[in-house]
Amino acid sequence: MTTIVMGDGELGRAVARGLRQRGDDVHLVGRPPGGHHEAATFAEAGLVVEASRGSAVLANARAAVAGGARRFVIATTAWDDDRDEVQATLRRAGAAAVAAPNFSVGVALFARLVDQAAVLFAGIEGFEPYVVEWHRRTKTDRPSGTARMLATRIAAASAGRADAPALEVVSVRAGSSPGMHLVGFDAAGETVELRLTARDRSPYVAGIFAAADWLDRQSRTPGLHPFDPVLDELLARAATVRETPLVVS
Ligand SMILES: NC(=O)c1ccc[n+]([C@@H]2O[C@H](COP(=O)([O-])OP(=O)(O)OC[C@H]3O[C@@H](n4cnc5c(N)ncnc54)[C@H](OP(=O)(O)O)[C@@H]3O)[C@@H](O)[C@H]2O)c1
């Protein structure tokens, strides 16, 4: 079976490189000349990794299920408006997808730290949260999908509070940064910041592979799945390894 990687940009090429290093058969697919992919492109697809543009995700998913693809990892961001249609397309076809704006395990753990911090600081008067994200100049969507995900989680911590200040989310597009996200809580006399800096795209590729393995391990419910259950399985397996007694022969 072949893994079809949709999107021949930075991420798609990094994923394809990693898959080839694992010895997998890979087909890297760029923007189609006529605007839409042929279903036949996906005839041999064991897995489709979506890494193109948000505006292409729905059409790509429709073409892929029409061609017989049933397992997807959707890394592309900025397709929120098409989410319901993508969900329906997958469910109708009995296809399962892991979709996340960020597949880095570090980011997923960072998001859980932000959840906890947001709850702690929401309980103390005077602390105001904010989000800053910085990516390379050529990144088109802003705020980044990850910044929007973090903002949603921070807002959830003060849901129902009439006095909660509007959350500032600031995007910087400059240079070649592969991604920096900073979550701060500022009060009159002090600032607390959680910062996550990506040095390259390898964490995204590793997380995409983890999601693909999760889909492989057992049949999953048709439709979209977040990255959280993949992370939970990774954490559970890490805990099992730690608990395994060391046998000295
Ligand atoms: N979830 C994650 O962990 C994660 C991590 C990094 C990036 N991302 C997201 O992944 C996506 C790709 O990122 P990137 O950095 O690789 O962007 P990129 O360098 O701009 O690459 C996107 C590529 O997709 C091509 N494309 C456009 N329409 C297509 C279609 N219908 N089918 C196949 N390919 C198509 C583009 O061609 P044209 O230039 O001709 O449009 C471009 O070559 C973005 O949405 C980004 O935000 C997600």
C-alpha cells in the first residue's frame, strides 16, 4: 500500500522524506493542474497525509474517499469552515481521520499545561492572559491553528465570567521561524510565560507517524478524531514501560 502525501510544500516534503526513510512507498502530490484531484490518484492509498492548504482539504478528502482511501492524518490548518462537511464525507465513507492543527507531542503536552495554567490564573483576580505566535513570513494563515487552539482552551477556563478580558492573540510573520507560541499571564507586578519554540519540523512528522500508527493498531470509529487519544496511548505506553520491573540475568 502507498501513503499519499497531499501537499508538496515544507511539511509534505518532510513527511515524505521520513516515510521513505522508514522504507514506505510514498506518493507526494502537489496542487492539481485542473484544480481537483482524480479519484484514481488514491486507488492504492493505505493512508492519506493531508499537508496542503486549508481551502483544498474538503475537495481533497472527497476525491480521496471516492478513490477508496479510508485512513487519513489531516495536518493542514485553516479549514474550520469546512469541518462539518469533511466530517460528513468521512463518516459516509466509513473513513477515520486524526486531525490536529499541530502534531507535535511537545505542543500537545504544552496545551495540557496551558489548560492547567489557565484554570489557576482565572481563579486569581488581576491576571490577564495573552497569546503571541511567530512564524516565517510566508505562512499564510494567521493566527496559526495552534494559537487558535490555545486561545480556545484559555477562554474555556474563564467561560461564564462576565469580567473576563478579551483575549489578545498576536501573530508575527517575519524571517524563517518554524513556529513559536507563547502564552502569558500578566498582572500589575509580574508576568508568567509559557513558551514553546519549534526548531524544525521533525516533531510534526513524528506526531503524524504516531497518529498513523494509532489508526493502524485497530479499527477506529469513522469520522474525525483529535490528537488527544493518540497522546493518551503514548503516555499510557510510556507509563507501562516505566512500571516494567528491570530483570537482571
Ligand atoms: N498540524 C501540524 O502539525 C502542522 C505542522 C506544520 C504545518 N501545518 C500545516 O500544514 C499545511 C502545509 O504546511 P507547509 O508549511 O508545508 O505549507 P506550504 O509550504 O505552503 O505547502 C503547501 C503545499 O500544498 C500545495 N497545494 C495547494 N493546493 C493543493 C492541493 N489541492 N493538493 C495538494 N497540494 C496542494 C501548495 O501548492 P501551491 O503553492 O501551488 O498552492 C504547496 O506546495 C499548512 O496548512 C500548515 O499550516 C500543520
